[in-house]
Amino acid sequence: MGDMQPLSLFAGAVVLLAVIVDILWTTLWVDGGSGPLSGRLTTTVWQGLRLGSRDDSRALSLAGPLILALTLALWIALLWIGWTLLFAGGRVALVSAHTGEPADWSGYLYYVAYTMFTNGNGDYTPTSATWELASSFTTATGMAFVTLGVSYVLAVLGAVSEKRSFASDVTGLGKRSEAFVRTSWNENTRTNGDDPLDGLDLPLESMASQLSLLAEQHKSYPILHYYHSESGDEASAMAVPILDEALTLYRYGLPDDEGLDPALVENARSSTESYLETLDAAFIEPSEEPPPEPDLDRLRKEGVPTVSDEAFATSLEDLSDRRRKLLGIVRADAWEWPPGDDEDGVTR
């Protein structure tokens, strides 16, 4: 190992540059989404799990923690490999403190591992000021990026809890968009001269606020798209379409004099639009066709007034792209939309 190895030096520099860019991109660049390396790892693991488990919900619920753990392992491994290649490329960068012999590959691996997380144990010594400085940078990158990694994990886990809370709030009102609207409709209030939808404004504003936050979190941490919930009741990939389709019903499915304030509906729909903008970062594609139309007969059976099927279908034509994106979210998370025969249930 006495001769300089330019190829090893170059490879080490490239690996270090790639992993440092990926770490900073993923953890610090709010609008950047996942870095090139971690993004590819995420989609590969998710697709592999879907294929291997045949979309088993229990198996897919492991995807988020597994991807997060593998991402951290990837960063640590590439830092370790990069610094090892860099030291190995030098002309006798390290010598044994006991024998004075130049380090071999195992010695470089051993030295870098210790130096990344501590100040070393004295078994090997840099041979020049250049390699002493490189050792200091090795320690600095190890400690700094481990701290960034831990902060990233905590932020992701906090966002996972918030997205499941949002999903529970939505599905608590209904597990289909029609059920959501029926639950919010209180015909008995007419006897007092009140609007049957009175009382919905505050919950809807709260859900819109939660969804706006969720959209920003998904933009910052695309890995959230792969935190699959074992239960459909806690799956934001189901809750977002349920909420948006319910808003479509309020806006276009009910007569103008019976629906919600259009400004309230549009404000809530803008939160969905923000969420849909995060799909590209997670490589989620819209479906080729829009989902089936919400069934107005389900509302009519409960005494909820609606427009004609023809008028509603005409309104939905302008929402085709939006609804294809919503269906793309559902299918990307291995769910089905609309749910099966159970009118208010979420089935797979």
C-alpha cells in the first residue's frame, strides 16, 4: 500500500461527495424532498415489499421503519466506505502505532470506523499533517451527520403521528365520501330554521389546516408516503380522497341553496391541491382513469337533496385530472377506491 492510488482517491472523493449531498439534500432542503440516493432506495424497497408481500397490509406497515433504518445505514456505510477509499489512496496515510508498519485495507476500515464516531483509539497514526486534517474531517462528518440523522428520524416519526391523527379525524365522519356527507347532514335542524350543515365549518377548517401541514411535511419528508397504515381508518392515502370527494359533493352534488359556503369548500380543496403537489417527489403517478363517481343515491336514501346525476357527471368532467391523482395515491399505498360492498367500510 506504499504507492499512491489515484483511482482510490478519486472514488473516495466521489462517494463522500455523493453521500454528503444526499444527506444535506434530504435533511436540510425543505423543498427538495429525498436526495438522489435515498430516494432510489425508498422506491426500490417499497416496490420490493409490495411485490414480495402481494400487498399484504401487515407487511407493508413495516415499509416506513425499514426504509428509515436502511436510509441511515446507507448514509453511515457510504461515509465509512468513502473515507476508507480516501485514506487507502494515499501514499502511506496511516501506520500502526505498535509496529510502524503501513496500514492495510482492514486497518483503514478499522481506523475510519473509530475516527467517525470518536477520536480514535491510538492503534493507527496519520503520517502527515494532511492525513491528520483528513482524520479531523472524518470525525466531524461522522458526528455532524449522525446528529442530522437522529433529528431527521424524530421529525419523520412526529409527522407520522400527525398524519394518522388527520386520517382518523376524516374517517371518523365516514369511510366513504357519501358517508362523510350523510354524517354531517342534520335534517332535524330545519325545524329550528338552521342549516342542516351547521356545525361542519369548524371541523372542516381544522381538517384543512391539518392537511396543509401534512402537505408541507410530505414535501419535506417524502418517506411519509411509504409509512403504510395497517388499518384503513388511519391511512392518509384513503382519508385525503374521502375528504376531497366529500368536498366535491358539497360543491357540485348538492343544490346551490343547500351546500356549504363555496369559499369554505375552496379553501379546504386548496389544501388537497398542496398535498397533490407532493406526489412527484414520491414518484407516484396518477391513475390512467378517474375513479367511479360518488353515488348520489346513497345521499338521496338519507333524505339529502342532490342535483341530477347528469349535472353532477358534467361537473366531474372538469375534475378528471384531480381525481386521477387521488386514485393514484390510493393505489400507490396498496388500497382500493372506492371501498367494496360494505357501504361505509374501507376494504382492500
